[in-house]
Amino acid sequence: MKKWIGILIALLLTIGLSGCGSSSSSKKEIVFWNPFTGPDGKNMKKMVDEYNKTNPKYKIKNISMKEADMYTKIPTVVNSGKNIPDLTIVHAERIKQYVDNGMLVSYDNSLKDFPEIKEENYVPEAWKIGQLNGKRYSIPLDIHSFIMYYNKDLVKKYAPHALDDHIVTFDEIKKAGEAAKKDGIKALTVSWVKPDFLSLYAQYGGKLTENGVDPTLDNAQAKKAFQLWKNFSQLGITTKDGEDYFQQFLAGKVIFAPEGIWMQNEAKEAKFDWGITNAPQLSSDKSKMVTWSSSHQFVMFKSKDRDAAKTKGILEFIDWVRGHSITWAKAGQNPASLKIIKEDAYKKMPQSFLLLDPVEQKSLKIFDYKYNGYVSDQLDANGNDIIFGKTTIDKGLKSMQKNVQDKVDKDKK
């Protein structure tokens, strides 16, 4: 008898587990996938909970998963036609590839009932990403940027006038580093290479592609960008290879730390006064600023289980988020809905300068090259080796160019 009871329990568990990932077509709920597993995940959950308390016809079922896992699962479920999420948050850089692969549904037929979801109500750089081939394939949640944290005491001591114009140039950082070196203080952290490199690459006039398809990494602009960072490393004014660069900043050993606006919760652990400003620039001319940015965007992958009623429920949620973004801003993010700039609480947040100042907002740049993901993989894997002299600039760029081109050629086939 115990044996049969055990078998029965096992069968019941199997049936229960198999239903966990099943479609919500028969339920009044919207399965919402997103990559928010860090501190900002709590903010998204809070937003979903707040929305569900409004008693909508379709409640949101929030499913956060690791970014890499989510992007691996998406093509699998879409190709199978089973367990496809009703709504998903993806990074802006992936949208072109999803559209070209015929994976996304456009919002055009549904937006007529939501007149406030329109271009003028969103940050332009975040909105334009979702408009492809004359159709609207995504709606932005935010525009998150790579800026620079600074230690106010160390700036006062080693770079007293660098922030007078709210722009810190590489020349000013170099000068501060030379002055601080004798005291064991570094001027700059070598952080996430992708935005560090791409911001400078764009300032030099570099583009990731000339024809929209093939990459252009091995060129004069890329060599200049890596050479500048390499020179700073060789001068001994940056953090070293293998160091936890942000911990070095939090320990009061670094003046300037390029990082994302989303790192504010970690920055609060510092025992000193800190601020944020623009990422390092070549020029103090504000009109020439480049601020690397990305955007989390709401998309709908093709699914036979999403009918018109559920699509309307999805847009009701997105429209609600448009008007209730302050919780997302509290995660250190900049919501894409321009309604946020009218809120007093937001105006007091450190990252708000990027949206409140029209010139700053214009500097926000999303690198929307279709194969940006391949470029990112190469920069993440090889960028530090170039900066810290483990490989030459010429060899590193040739290798990255070839690796990205090979993947592009494979994709074209």
C-alpha cells in the first residue's frame, strides 16, 4: 500500500509541476517575463503588486529570471509555440534581431485605444528603438545610462574645478591622477568595458557598422579609444586587473568611478559623500557629449494563445506603468515616460539630471546595431586584456572583428 501511495503522490507532483510553466490562456492573467533578479527586481515586483491591487481584468504574473537564462529560453519557447510569455521585457539592442527573425507582434492594431502611449510622452532615444519597418514593436520602460560616481572629498582635494561645468574630461582625470598618485589614490576605475569603450568610441566618431549589417570594430577610432584607456592603466592611475573596482571606490581609494545609474544602492554603502555626473568625455563641450545608454522594452513574442482581450490587458498594464514610474525611479533607473520629470520626488534623485536637462537628454545614445550582442560578448571577453596589456590593441581588435563577422555571416546564412 505504501508503494502505491508513493507512486500516486509522485504522479500528482509531476502533474502539478508540468502546469507551472503552462500558458495562461485559460486564466485571467498575463505571464510577464523580465530579467530583473537584482535589487531592481524588488521594485518591479512592487509595481506589479500595486497594479494588481487596482483589480484589473487581467492580473500580472511576475516572473523574473536571470538575464542569460531568459534570453536562452526565449527562442526555445517561441520556436516550440508552447509556454510563450504574454509580455516580456527585453533590452533595446535585441529588438532588431527579433523583428528580422519574425518573432515579435506589433502593437499597432491595439494602440488606438491607448492615445497616451505615443512618441511625445516618452524619451525620444528610448521610443525610436521600437519603430521598425513602419511598425511599433516595443514600448519603453526606461532608459538606463552609464554615468560616473565621484568621491566629493577626493575631488575637492585633487580635482577642485573638474565639476564646475558638470563634465569631467579625460585630461582632467589624468591631471587628478598624477596629483593623487603619491598618496596611493587612483583617479579612475576600469569598470564595465563595453560602455566605457563604446562611449569613447562614439566620441571619436566611431560606428559599429557602416552598412547596418557588417561590424566595423578594427579601425582608427577603436584603436584611439583603447589606447587612451591603456595609457591611463600604464600611468598607474586606474584600478588594476582583477580588482573589485567598485569596492575600491567604496573604500575611498578612487576619485572617479564610471558605472550605471542602477548602482546607487551599492553606492549608498560608502562612508563618504558621493555624487554622480556624466561619464568621462574628450571635450567639455556639452553638445558633443555621448552617454552610453540602453533601454528595457516591453515586447510581445508571437503566440497563438494571446487574443485581443489579453492584448488589451497588456496595454492597460503598460499604460498604468507609464503613469506610475516613480517606484522604478527609486531603483536608480530613469523611466522612459516623460511624466516622471514633473514629479518633485524624482527631481531630487541623483540620476534625474539626465532627463531634466534637454542637452543631457540629447546625449543619451543607444547602440542599436542589430548584432550588438555579438559585439558585447567580444568586448566583455577581451576588453580588459587589451587595456591591461595582456594582448596588443591591433591583435585584440582584429580578433574581435573576425569573431563578430563570423557570427554575422552565420546568421545571414
